[in-house]
Amino acid sequence: GYHLGHFGKKSYICSVMKHTRPLILLLILCLVPQRVSGQSAIPVGVERTSLFGIGGANILDTYLSPLNYCGTTLSYTLLTERAAHFGKGRLTVIGRYDINGTLAHPAADNSEMWDGTLTAGGGLRYHWQPAPGLRLSAGGLCEISAGGTYRSRGGNNPAQGRVGADLAASLAADYAFRVGQRTWHARLLADVPVVGLTFAPHYGASYYEMFSLNHRDGICRVTTPCNAPTARLMATLSIPIRRARLVIGYQGDVRQSNIYGLKRHCWRNELLIGFTRTLQLLP
């Protein structure tokens, strides 16, 4: 057989590499677009913030009583954020889910009022960065809510139900700064309803009359800042701890309405504590 010496093997390998180099380069060029297209569908990060709140509330509902009731309120809030698949990276899809409950008493402490609300909403915010570490956002949030109030000494109408929907302006400011080797985040959130629709019974109208006798004229009213000035403010500080972030903050929630001469307000001030996790979701 044909035998290659040391120099013959070397020249043979160089010859093979010389003739197969174009083929190798062609294979690499064919593979590169596939890797890039695969990397374009990168995992989408969803930021989930869970917040538990405790504080005080002041409630007035003249459908049930002309007195102010004050007490303790508890709440749970879930905030979600992720980058939108459109908008060139400038849009963020947001979600907000709230549940709160309050036990309140009047100044005479001769009755009780239980109040609770469940809220769910979603929207979009457009963001820009005017300075290093600072991000401002503005957009809209659509929310639906349902809840009720019960007064222990309410006579013929001891309870009041609530159902409504709002379109709110949503604003946010985020600031990232370094503390040692870790990055902390400070955030301000503000939601202000602009227009909505709410369930609004007349004074003295019972639910039997509205839903059994069909006395439903005018029980749905459009709400604006003129007859329902409402706003919600949240300020939080996010502290990194391992793979999660501890969140502490404050929330002020002002809900007010004056429809058919019936006034209602629910003012809540709460201290917040919770955590933030970022989930990597496959496309």
C-alpha cells in the first residue's frame, strides 16, 4: 500500500484543509442566520410585584349613613409589567389587580361598617429616558371594579353594592441608583381616572325596586373628575436581595363620588411591603 511519511502526512492534511476551507466557510455562513433568528425570539421577562398593605381608612356613604366611619384596612396588590411585542421597545404592557377590605366604626362606636373592593385592570405605558438612571412613563389604564359596603345598623337598606369601569391616565417615574455593588430602584406611580361608568342608585331606592320591579332609570351614570374626583398614588423602594427584590412603600388611594346628591368617599393610606420577581417566559 501507499505509505505516507511524517512530511507526507503534513502536506496531505494541509492540502485537505486548503480544499475544504471554502466548504467550511460556506457552512458557517449558512449556520449564522439560523443562530441569529433563534436569538431574535429571546425570552420575554415579566416583572411581577406582590404588595401587602395595612393602614387606615375613612369611609362615608350617605346612602347608608351620614356619618364618617374610620378603621383599619388591609390590601393585596399584584402589579405586572412586560415589554410589548410592538412599539420598538418603548411600550410596556401593565396589569394591576387589587383586593382590599376595611372594618370601620363611627366616632360613637355604636355600629360597624364592612367595606371591600376587588379591582382588575390593564393598559399600556410609553416610556423615555431623559437622564441616566431616570425613566418616565405615561399611558392609559382600563380598570373594572366590584365591591360593597355593609352597615350593621342599616335599617331597610343595610348594604350598598358597587360596580364600575374607568379609563385612567397612568404615570410612572423610575430611578435606578447604586448602593455599594447593588442597584436599587425608586418608583412613583399615579393613576387618575378620566372617564368611567358606575352603578348609582337613588336615595331610598331599594334593590327590590330596582331588580324586581324594574325601576332602573338612571342607575348607570357616567363618571368624570367633576362628579367623581379620584386618584391613586404609590411610592416604593426596591432593594435587591438574592434573586428577588424587597419592596417597601406607601399607597394613598382616594375614591370619591357625588351622584344624585349621594356622597361617597373612601380614603385609604397604607404602608406596603412585598417583593418583585422577574419571570423569563419562553415565546
